[in-house]
Amino acid sequence: MKKIAVVFLVIGLLAISAYVYLNHSLSTPGFTPALAKDSTTATKPSESILDLKPKLVEKLQQLVKQGSGGLYNLFIYELKPDILKSTVSISKAALVPDTAALKQLEQSKKLPDEIFRIKTDSIWIDGLGIKDILSKDVIDVKTIHIHRPTIDVYSKKRSSAKTGDSKTLYQRLTDQMKHIGIGKVVIQNGTLIHHNLEKNKNTKFNDIAINLTNIVIDSTTQFDKKRFLFAKDAELTLKNYAVPTSNNLYTFKVGIISIKATQQLLVARNISLNPHYNKQEFQSHIQTQKERFDISIPSVEFQTTDWWSLINNETLIATSAQINKADVRIYLDRRKPSGGTDMKNFPHQLIMKLPLKIAVGKIKVNDLDLVYEEFSKLSNQRGKLYVDNLQGTISNFTNIPAVIKRNGVMKVSAAGLFMHAVPAELTLYFDLANYKTGAFSANLKSKKGFHGPIVNSIAEPLGAFRIKRGELKELTASISGNNYKASGEVLMLYNDLHVTPLKQDPQNPGELKKKSVTSFIANSFVLKDENPSKDGQVRKEKAEFSRKSGTFFNMIWKTTFIGILKTIGAPEKLAYQ
């Protein structure tokens, strides 16, 4: 009977480890409960003196008590061994903490940071003979099915020092068993609820499935790092994760997360950040200018993931990741007042705010589409900026101080089609060591010329001018800045540029009309129709932009736009309207 006790204990450990902290959760080294008593069970009365069920249940309870250092009690409604079919069926089992042991551990400052409650509708074990259970110290079973388990994790960081236990699971079981082999463990329809007691926040994960194959626990596998929880192959999936953001403006969703542990692979599919309101309704739920995001990512894949760092230390470490076919849409209404914006929302600052530590050597982005849309108070119209088919890499994506000390720069290299037609490149450098200041640098370059009217969907609503004709040959910008200001140099080479200034049409709201000649001169809109000029002189303009609100990429665009305005002879104030 000692074997089935060990099997159920291992099942409990495996189910718990699907979330966190296998090595430290069920065992409390050096603790012997003074008040805890063995649990009781509602097992049906035995029908004959040969019925082994009471002994099996008692042994299960004793081993769970012993294996957890008295911290947990086991309750079983019913256990049915079938000697002829070599199966065991367990109904409505639960693993719960002992209240007296909890109190004693708290007083002795040995209470773990995570406390578990586990219950399951049924456990079915195939390939386990009763005679073998009672006589041998080697066990091999075919399959274990666990149906509808619910795992509650109560988490609270405790400052008290805890004595570590360096023993492996095999070493803890060596007095009872020499070898445990399980062909397959299948856990279906699981639910995990994480209770953060410090933040009074609960997070629920539904539809959890775990498949572990070729599990061997003995002296040959106790130190085998190629196995995950002693399994040759391990896969965990969870579906339909959804959580509202703290400001209640969005819902973050993940359709499915798949973890292939022994391959060190994590794949998330159908990721989205969905706004709760359309563009117009969104404005009634904010007081000042705030970007509205609508993001969808079909898949993200992390390779060579360090699972033990993720499980034990809440740290995601991977050599590389890949993001495929993402769609990012940003909308900003300039009619709202500009105050109250979080000025520390640059990419590297947001990384530092992530709830877990992360270090990914390289992230590859494939085929991302970006749309930035802005409603202008100046023109009472919307302008759109497009970047299609963006390909790029992010190097040294991290918020871990030790990693930043070795390499303090995150680099982003990207290339895409600007306004559906113009190949462009962007390189960004973020100073991770000085992220609080927002320190960064950027280099922007168009790879070929284009017709000026292509940008009228931006120029008309956001700049209040229309490009009638003109050929742009080259655009480059070199910019550096921080949270509040950006500056740099902008070079735009072009010829035969003809621009028509525009203003709001009072008789047709939402429409623009051509300004009169008098208004054109009064606003000092002196057009420079080519660069280089006829004498061959090339103008490279210095640009400075002071940020009062807006995103990081809005700051890059506005600084570049000022350089463009200065190059063609337009007033810089257009960039602030």
C-alpha cells in the first residue's frame, strides 16, 4: 500500500508544480507539528475483511502528512481498487493545509510564501496491481488521469528566513521507494486561482491541461536537467485568459498558452488588448489627452526558456522570441486638454514596470502593421500615419539589474513601408541604466524617394497644408532626448515642391479650404521649393521639440516634423497644433 501512497503524493506535487515553486511548497524542512493531527476521511465502510480500502486511504494520509512536514492533510471521499483490472479510482480528493500547523509555522517563521488548497473530482490510475502495492519498493504504472482539479494558491512574501532543503524528491522518498515509473499523467479541465494576499488581488486561469509522459523518479533521474518534473516530455496549456486593466479601459486576452517544457518552448496565441469603448466613447472616460490602443498579436513564441527561473523566481529568461503578424492601432484626440499625462511611458520605462523580471536576448518581429491616427484641433480632422509590413529585432530586452549592468542598452532595429509605399528604416537605442530620465537616441531614414502628395493624409489634417506636387529624394533624422525634450538634425532632399496652405471652412464644419494670399503672407509661410538650392547648398535643419504629452513615437514624429517644417520654410508652431 505504500506505493499507491507515493503515487498520489507525486500526483499532488505534479499538479502543484504546473504553477509555481515545486521545490519549496509542500515540504517544510525541520518542522514537526506539535498540534497537527492526522486527517480523517469519509470513506465508505468496508464490505469484507479483505477490503483494503481503509488501509490504503490511511497510508495515503500518513504519507502526505509526513511528506509535507505536517503542513497538509488529505481528504478522500472514496477509493476503489480493482484487483483484476489493475486500476484504482479516487473520487473527490482534497489536499488542504492544517490550521494548527499553519499557526505553528507562522510563529516559528518557517511558513512558506505560498500555501495551497487542491481539490479534484476524480483520479484514475491504470496499471497498478494491489499485490505489487503491498510488497515491492518499485512501481510502474501506465496512466494517471486527474479530472477537474482546482488549485488555489495563497501568496504572500514573508521576510522571515527559511531553512532550505537541498534534498531531491527521490532522496525524500528513498526510505519508501527505490523507483517510480509513470507512463503518462493527464490533467484535464484544471482551474488555477492565484490569491495575492499583499495586493488583495485574485487571478484565475481556466481550462488548464497538463500532459506528462515517461516519468521516472529514481537515482538515475534525480539530477537530470533534460527532464521536467522527472518527465521526458511535458506540455501545459491554458485557454481563454482574460483580465481587465487597472483603469478599466481595456481587457487583456490570451486565447491559448502552450508550454512545451522539455523543449524549453512557450507559445501564446491570439493575444489582444481590446478597448472597452469606440474612439468617440473613449473620450468621455478620460479627462486629458490619452492614447487609445487596439492591439492584436496572433502568436508570440519564446525559445530556450529557463522554466525553473520562471517557476521559482518569477523570472522569464529566454534566448530569443518571435512575434508574428501583429496589428497595432493608436488613436489620440487633441481636442482634450494636454495635462495629466504620465510622462514616464517610454518603451524601456514600461519594461521596468512589468510585474515579472524578464531577460530575452533577441526578439524578432515579423510583419507588424502600425496605424497612428490623430484628431487635430487645428483642422477638426483626423490624420493617419501608416507603417506596413514592419520587420525588426529587439536586442537585450530586459529589466533585470544584473543583466543591465553587463549591457545597459536595448537596441531596436526596424524596417517597413511608410504610408504603404516608402521603404524606411528606424533604429532606436534605449539607455536602460538611466531609464528614469527616458534617455534614448533614434535614427530614421527613407530608403528611396517618393511623390510628395503621398503624405497629404498627414499634412492636411495635422499640418494644415496640402502638397500639390514635389519629389522627395531622401529623408534622414538623427534624434536624442529624454522624458521632456528631444533634439537632433533632419535632412530632407527634395525638388519642385508646391504647397497650398489650408484653414477650416466655417461654412462646412470638418472641411478645409485654401487660404487667401493675404492670409498666406500674414502667416509668414515662405516656401522653399527645393533642397539643395539652385546654388548647390544643402540645408540640414536642427530640430527641437518640447513634450507636454503623447507617446514616445509621437515625440519622434513631432521632432522630425519640426525639421521638415523648417526645411520647407513653414512655421514650427504647426507641430504643436
